[in-house]
Amino acid sequence: MGRLYLSTARTRRSRALAALGGAIQPRDLKSALRAYTSRASYLRTLTAGAPRVGIDGEPVGAVAPDEEAVAKARLAEIAKRAVPRPSVHAMF
């Protein structure tokens, strides 16, 4: 699972770099994609069978069950690190 996921991620980055025609450095694209794909809002969209959308907005496949499992695990990690917000009622 890990190697396949990395290989797929590298392929996606390579395709994105080609589509952008050198307008962005590889390290900057990697950082931007990492920031975007680590957001909880993105991770919540990774449901097995849901369509994947490419950088051009076109469908490029479907989310695999193992990708959904990784997303759920990352969401659980995010939830563990989240700082509880005080409720409005606790302030008064």
C-alpha cells in the first residue's frame, strides 16, 4: 500500500508539473499539494468509490478503499491534536 501510494503521488506531481509548464518549482508544488491534501476538508472527501479530480478539474479515477482508510486515520490524528475550543456557554 505505501509504495503504491507514493508512486501514484509522484505520478500525479509529475503530471501536474507538466501541465503547469515550468510555472512552479517541483518543491513548491510538492509543498502546495501536501498542504492541500493534509487539510481535514480534503480528507473528508476521500470516500471509497468517489471520483478523483485532476488538476485540470477532470475525473481521473476513483478513490480506493485503502486511500479512504489512510484518510480516516489522518483525520483521527488531526482530531487528537485539536485543541478543544471553549463553548460559548462556558464563557458566561
